[in-house]
Amino acid sequence: MRILLDTQCWLWMNASPERFRPATRDLVETDATELLFSAASAWEIAIKYSLKRLQLPMSPGDYVESRLRQTRATPLPISHSHALWAGELPPRHRDPFDRLLVAQAQLEHVPILTADRSFQLYDVDVLDA
């Protein structure tokens, strides 16, 4: 199974995995699950860090690179089709990072693991964290 991780869930995996429901934790820890980490999430982390809305133990570049290896997450680049599709989504949610994750999930045909209920406003499979 392939799963796209919401930024918040990826951060939880690294800092406080106990926040996940037990079944969800099992799902993300099994080798049978391919975890996808979007470049949009890396961008969101960098922006929030620069605005002092996110604290990290090191620079965002070092943090993301080291934790990608630790979590076995596969980087998911942002393609032109992802970006253009995000712009075509109905304006149900204003967060550009979340809209890009929705577009990626739809075009890549994968569910999103999230605790954010706003993803349910779109035609996308959501796995509750």
C-alpha cells in the first residue's frame, strides 16, 4: 500500500508517534507500506520554520533529509500536472500546501494520512491518523 503523508503526520512520526491511533501506527511502521513525503511538505516545513511557527532541532534542510531516511519515506516531487491540478480544485480549502497534497493524492491515486478534517472536503481517500 502507498500512502501520502500529511506534513503534520510526518512530523508526528519523527517527534511523537504516540499521537497516532495504534492501527495507524502499525500501518506506517510496516515495511509493506510505502510512505510518500511530498516536496510540498518540505516547502511547508521550511516556510513555517522561517516564520518561527515550527521549531526543529536543526535546519529544515538537514532535518528533512535525515528524517526521510529514518522514516523510510519516499520523496514525492511536485510535477507541473500536480501544480496545475491544485489550481483547478474547487476553493473549499485555502491552504496551498494542503491543496497541493490533495492534487498529488488524486493524480497518484493514493490516500492521504492526516488528522486534518479539511481533506474530507475533496474527492480523496483519507486515512485518519
